[in-house]
Amino acid sequence: MVSHAILDTQHNPGAVPSNGEDRYQMFDFCKKSIQNVKDFLQQYCEGRRLAGYIMYQDPLAMFYEAVCVGIDFNGNVNADYFQLPLPPTRERAGKMTLADVGGYFHLPIEKAFERLHLCPTIVKKICRKGGVGRWPYRKIQCIERKILELREQLKREDEPKRSRTQAEIDEWQRNLDKIRYGVARTD
């Protein structure tokens, strides 16, 4: 946004300055629109031309033009101009939930990262968002061993104890599902 401009008037542009003949004028464009500034400059330049002044091309004009790339005439930044498309992996990672990552909790964290093709930070962020503070590989291994032991025990037990053991297996399975998917699945 333009707030002011300084005009340097030199009587002899090729001569060495500091002879005291330079004049400076300051124009205040505060609270003016870009269109008002443009109109003023066009009128001012036309008036100077009619008065016999010669205008030189600003040597920094190309620089100013480059700096203004992506800004429309209202002074607003065109965000679409600067926005780059997200890489496919990053776009996929942004849509992932705990249910997507939970299928890899049975693996050590390093192997899960490799299989998901994501960096550790992103996977951990997805887990934290889903309410999992630490990678649950060891906890899942422990629960799966417990379920396996109970299933072996179930084969050897008589009928009264079997229903209690099956209920215990179901409870451990619900805990496992809650860790993997954030909620206990209903089959």
C-alpha cells in the first residue's frame, strides 16, 4: 500500500548533485485508494510534461514491478498466485486418522513409518490427535499374548469356566480395538 511519495526535481540530471538546486516534494497518499494515487500521478505527470519538464525512466522500475507480482490493483495479495499444490504424500497425510495408522500399531515404530511412507513426526501427530500419546507396539504385543494364552486356556477348560474365559477374551479384544481404532469395534 502506498502511503507517501517523494519527488526529487533535478535541474541538471547528469551533473553532480549537491549544488543546492535539487527540490524535494512530499505527497501524502494516506487513506487514498490505489486508483486515486494512479489518477494523481497521471495528472501530475501530464502537468509537468506540458510545463516543459522531461521525464526519465526510473532505473528501478523493473524491480518495483517484480516486487508487486501477485498484488492486485486494490493492494490485496493474490493468495492463489503464491499457493503451491501440496505434494501427494502430504495431502494423504493430512486426511489420515487414527484408524488408518492403527493397523500398524502391531509393528515397531520404525517399520510402521517405512510402511506408511511417512515421517515419524507426521505419524506421531496423527496418533496424538487420535488420543494415543505413545506408540503402543509393546502394549499391543502384551495384549495379543494375553489373548493367545486365554484362547489356549479356553480349549482346556470345562463349560462353566469357558464362558468366563470367553468374556475375558472379549474384554481384552475390546481394549485392543480401542487402542488401534480409538473406539471398540462392534461386530
